[in-house]
Amino acid sequence: MMWQAGVDEAGRGPLVGSVFAAAVVLPPDYCLPGLTDSKKLSEKKRDLLAAAIKQQAVAWCVAAASPAEIAELNILHATLLAMRRAVHGLPRLPEKVWIDGNRIPPNLGTEAEAVVKGDSKIIQISAASVLAKTARDAEMYALAARHPQYGFERHKGYGTAAHLAALQQYGPLPEHRRDFAPVKALLAQGRLFG
């Protein structure tokens, strides 16, 4: 069997937390009813599909780049780093990697192809999309448990009105992305991490 992996990310846009990426190798002729781009699925459906993918995949790996790495590298390069970590975290390097989007991470060490809207075209990318998104959501639930006043379980770290209001009231946390505009503005005013 030729090892072919799909790769996708989750969490480029939020103001807080890590950016996640997953790499998934599926069995030949794999079919999982309902599997598509994670953004088109309910959270309950994503969780069910993630459990099935982890059980049935030939191999999978979820990796991340931290808020500190996002600040150091910028969100694009941190995302590419998380993708490379996911691919290199597989038990062996795939012969071919399909990556959602229009950029290929540097130094993958194998053949790679970027596929725009790949998460709704290639099943391996759809599976990676689901694993990356569920891992990202799990991080938000853990952060919500530690800091309930921010409402992370509801907005998942995106810059909603509720999140921006909480930032104003309580200040940024160490997990906030200090180079993203709303957080950067508060830090420039001398607001310390909450």
C-alpha cells in the first residue's frame, strides 16, 4: 500500500491558543459516511467522526505550534510548522502528501501537493481537517475550564464581541496571541497578561 497522507490545519484566525495541524493516512478505498470539511459539520458529528478516524486510520498525527511560536514566526509560518510536525510525527514518511490550501510546508522531505478547498475534495484531507479541529476545540475547552470568564467554550477563541469584551475587562492571558491586533493594542496600553 502506498502511504498517502492528507494534511489540514485548524485555528489560524482565533486570538488565543495554538494552531493545530493533522496528518492522516487512510486505508485504500476508505469510506466514512458523512466525512467532509470539518467546518461543514456539527461539533457532535466531528467528535464521532474523529473517534472513527483515529480507530480506522492506518496512521494519524496531530501537532501544534504554540502562541509563542506564532508570535515569533507569524501565523502562516507557524501553521506550516505545525503541518510539518504532523507529517513528521507519522510512524513513517508518506510517499505523497496532500495539503489543504495553496502553500506547502518547507522541508517536508517527500512529494507534496497543495489543493485549494482540498478538505471537501480529498478524503485524507477531510479526515485531517476533523482531527485538527477537534484537537483545537479540546484546547479551548481546557482553557475555558481554567479561565471561565472568557467564554472560550462558546466562541473557541475567535474575535467575537463577547471575547473582545472579556479581553477589555480581564486583560490578555499568556495564551493570547500577542501579535494579533486586539491583543497587541491592549498590551501597548500596558495591560498585562491576566
